[in-house]
Amino acid sequence: MPLTSALVLVMFGPRVMGTLFGFVFLSHQLGGFVGVWLGGIWFDRFGSYDAVWFLAIALGLLSAVIHLLVKERSVLITV
């Protein structure tokens, strides 16, 4: 999360960082909850975590590729 908060700070500035990082943190927590919950459902249905592990690895690799494409630049926000 520190790298994500730094990216939000660089892109949007300190003025709106609290609000935007709150949304980032909330989505991170919801994603963690949904991932664990669906993993439990999968285990209850099929008795194995194998597919869940492969999906987690695939999503991690996809996330890494997407993050490599992010261009860090400032965004002008006027309020």
C-alpha cells in the first residue's frame, strides 16, 4: 500500500490524497474480502485450492503488467 499511496500523491497531489487514498484502501479491502470468500466457496465445492492458487498467480502477473504500463504524471485538479 505505500507504493499505491505514493502513486496517488504523485498523480493527484496532497490536497485530495486523503479522499482518493480512502477509495484505494476501501477497494483493496473489498478485493481481499471477495478473494478469500470466493476461495472458501471454491474449496467447499471442489475440495481443493489448486485452481484458486493458479488464478491468484495469473491475476498477480496481470496486475504486474498493468502496473508497468502506468505513466506517473501529475493530474491538474481544480476545486
